[in-house]
Amino acid sequence: MLKNWAVVPTCLPLVRRRCHACESERFRASGKFRVNAHHKLLDAWLLALCITCEETAKLTVLERVNVRSIRPELLDRLHNNDPGLIAELLQNRAVQRRNRVSLDWEGAWRLDTGGSDGVDDEVVDVSVRFAARIPVRTVRLIADGCGLSRGEVERLIVEGKLVSGVRLSGRISGDFTFTLKR
């Protein structure tokens, strides 16, 4: 029996970055952009607030870009503080590298298993789809989805009763499938 699971975000992740005011290492997206013009050049930042002291940090989105080279719909989304654009930019690898930040997804996602029917079958094939690039430990994901302890999942992997085309130890953030044999 084939089961379909989905890992979906429930809110925006926190941004890992050191606060220069209080030494905290977590920021939350404020939901606002700042756009600044220098003649025909634009800068745009996503504003983030320290979760401890509320200090504002600017995450660079655009830097000294000619106004004519920016798509009008992107400029409109920046001016309107589009929440969808905020989510896209937070997950954009180039934006993360440019600002030297990473994302903290703890408590910002959930696993939709579509119910527990079929998990008790002899052989269960599960297809896991990620709605966003959320790094999750595969052992934790399988344990949560099947209602097992992490130790039991690790034992099933060692015994060869839990198999997959991907490595089941460590973190994964992309779609994969696995088979559980009871």
C-alpha cells in the first residue's frame, strides 16, 4: 500500500544571525521590506527583528540594481510587503549566502500523513513530499509519521526492515520514498 506524506511549513522560520545588540542568535521576519533609491539605482532589504531585544537587522535582497532591470511585479510586491515574497526570499539560497544567515525551522513545520490507516500493514510504501526546503532528520520524520520511537526506527533500519533509496541517517530536505516491512 502506498501512503503519501507531506512536510509543510506552518509559519515562517526564524533567521539564525548574531544580534550585535544583545548576542541573541535568532531573528524573526518583520513582514516588511525597505526599498531605498539612489538616483536610478535601488537597494531593497527584508527587515528582521531580534527575538530578544527587537533590534532590527536588514537582510539584503537587492543592492544597487538599476530600476529598469527590476520586473515591475517584483517592485510592486516589495512595496506592498508581500508575505509570499518574504517566504520565497527567506528560502532563497543566494539571499542566505549574501547575508550569511541560515534558517531555523524548529516548530515551523508539520507532517501531514493523511491519517494512520495502513501503517500497520505488513509492507508499507511511503512517498514523502516537501512543500519547502525544510531540513528534517529522517529518523524523526519516520518515527512521528509511524507512531514509533526513534530508537525503534533506527533498529528497523539496522535490521533492513526500513529501506530507502536515500540515506536514512542525517537530515533531508527533498522528496524521498521508503518502504517499511513489519
